[in-house]
Amino acid sequence: MAGHEERVVDGVAKRLLIGGEWRDPASGATLKVEDPSTGSVLCEVADAGTEDAFAALDAAGRVQPTWAKHPPRERGEILRRGYELLMQRQEDLALLMTLEMGKPLAESRGEVAYAADFLRWFAEEAVRIEGSYSMAPNGQARFLVMRQPVGPCMLITPWNFPMAMGARKIGPAIAAGCTAILKPAPQTPLSALALAEILQEAGVPEGVLSVLPTSSAGAVTEPLLRDGRIRKVSFTGSTGVGRMLLEQSAEHVLRTSMELGGNAPFLVFDDADVDAAVEGAMQAKMRNIGEACTAANRLYAQSGIAPEFARRLSERMGALTVGRGTQEGVQVGPLIDAKAREKVQHLVDDAVNRGAKVMVGGEPGDGAGYFYRPTVLSDVPQESELSGTEIFGPVAPIIPFQSEEEALADANDTEYGLVSYVYTSDLNRALRVSEALETGMVGLNQGIVSNPAAPFGGIKHSGLGREGGRVGIEEFLETKYIGIGGV
């Protein structure tokens, strides 16, 4: 590592945060954090186990009653200070994220700002937790409805957006008055630890937030979910792991928020603005190197526009610069690890063997890291394996269609339902197709839907609940009704 890179990595706490203290794990174990652009080890951080998990739960349970009564304005001010500190340190935080995750610095800067916006949004929501008072229909009683924090929360975040996903979960938990235990992904613990340090500095009281990096998720999460004191679990990750967590949460009937897998269709109709559709496809496909649950996974282009759309998209994808994210001008970094690259290559090979044509890319990149060249495949058969699999890489498969009915049938032919994208200049079609798509979100003539002020989440096997927007804090609140007689 260069001198500045080394200083940024060295400057982050590498121990567990439990009860307001940075401490070593009971076992003394550590886990290695790898730079995916070189395959080399950046550093080692503490590796939490079951004993550490229960210590964090003890702290969360101990301070929950006090934190629930903490003035909402002060909870909001803590988050607001966290927002300001993140933005002040955006450059170093972006570099840290690029080193452990691989995305180019420009995207890392964008994620830091995105994470900060979640803190700012929920700082504003903390003072807008409302109830109601009304008369019973028969006039003989009064109804008092109040909102209260659900209690200690388990927050589990993925590696692909290591800081934004932490902020998207910690923000509403703190705003609602919940204590929280964060388990970041083992590939990218540094961004989560840096976020926790900043929130400590912003004024989060001892015990309100604990952070437990671990190489053994089962040793940390399952014992806590089965303990009974955790009252809420919020998870972002694969559908398979989500199902397992739902089973574990059922024992104590925990509140759950699940943001799971995606298989986003991107529909381009003949009447679409081709320039806008190509730009939207670049955003929807290549954000975060394609390693995003919102990534356009299947690009359906109507037959009249498909050849031109494929040609223009191939030109744009082929012109992207692949390399280490810290280097100036790099637009595409490495995938997270060797397994991820192998998966992408397998999906491309399967599509080509079934008749797809490689317009550009289709092979790994150069260098020691886990690079894969931006790829466009045309004439991809619907039965290709990648049509039913979340690619999580820089591969854009273009599938031609004839009619609106055919496009909708193919787009909805998946167990997932997170997000879809539609490009058309026909207003009636835009509304008709948006309503018919079986997804929790739709990008209509735009390639990015994520925004802290909007509800993020899916249907079917893509999850439960919503994050962000006015409803984001609702996931961390219980409703209590008090019936008042003799009035």
C-alpha cells in the first residue's frame, strides 16, 4: 500500500465495539481483510464469537429503557452530527471503502454521501414520531395511540455497500430509540468500524451501538436471535440467508426487515429515447460494478430498437476503464473475490453455449485482482441460466421481445421482485407497465431508484418491509393503543 492508503487503514479501530468500549474478542481471534484489486491482505480485525455477542446484547438490553426515553430532538442531533462528520471525512472514508471493497473512488465518494444522507434523513424523522387521540364511534371512550421503540435490534449488512447499508439501518434505529448490534460482512468490516467511530464521536451513548465483525455469522447471529431479548432483525443479503434468519426469528416472533436478492428486468420499448435508455442502462447495470441487488439483470429490448440499443450499449461498456479503484480515471474495479468472478464467467459461458453473442467483453480482466471486463451479450435466450440468477457483475444480457405482453410475462417470470426499469415515451404504456410489473420499485425512464427519502424494498422473494422514506422508521416502532373509559 502507498503511504496515504496505509495511514487511512491504520487509522481505523480494529477491535470490537461493545458497551461503548473498543475491546479484543474473548477468543483473541482475528480475521483478514483483503484488497480485491490485488488479492493482498490489508489488515486484520477482531473476530467476534458467541461470548462477545452476548456481551453486546447485555449492553444493549441494559441501556434500552433509558435510550427509549432519550429526547427525540437529541437523538436527531446525534445523527445530524454524524452526517456532518461523514461529509467532512468523505475522502478518507471513500479511500478506505475502495481498498476493502474495490469500487472506484468516485463511486465510494458517492456512497459516503449516500450513507450520510440516511443519517440526515432520519435525524429529521426522529422528531416526527406521531400518535393520535380520538373518540370511540359510540362516544363512550377515547382512543390514545402511541408509537414506541421496538427494542434491541440485530442489524446485518452486506459487503457491496458497506457504509450505506450500515447507515440505512443504524439511522432509523437510533432515531426511533432502539439500541442496536451491527454485524458487518467479513469482507468489508473497516467501513462499518469507521462509521461506528464517527457515531461515537457524534454522541451515541455507551451501549446503544455495538459492532461485531466476525468470520462466523452463525456464532454471533443465531444465539442472539434465539435468546429472546433481541426484538428486531434487519438484514440485507441473499434470499437463502434471509430464509434462514426468518426461521430463526420465528421462535420468538421477532420483527423482521429483509432486503434480499434481485433479478431486475430493464424494459426498452421501440418508442423509447435510445440515448436516455443507454444512459439509464449504464447506471442500472454498472453502479457498483454490477454488484448491487438493484442492478439491471435482464435487459429486454423490443425488436425494432434492440440492434441499435445493443450496439450503443456495447460501445459505452467497451470504453470503460478497468483497474484498481484508487487509480485516476478507473471506472470499473474488481469483483469482491475469486468465487464471484468464477460465477460471472460461468453465467456468460452458459449463455454463449445456448446461442448468445458476445458484443464486448466476456472474459476476466488483467492483473492480480478479481477483475472482469464489462460485457454485453445479445440475443440471449430466456432459458439461459443468467436469466434466473442474480449476476452480481458487469454483464448486460440483452433479450429481444416483440410485444408488451411478452415483455411483461418474461419480466415477471422470476421469484424475485425488488426493482424493475422501464423506458418508453408513451405515458399510458408507462403507467400500465409500471402497475403490471411485480416489483416493489420501478425506475421509469431513470436508471437509479435508491434515495434515502424514498421507501426501498421488494416483494415476493426479494424481501419484507421497507427502508428509507417516511416508512423507514416505522420498521423500528411498535404501536400501542390505550383505551380510555369514563370520559
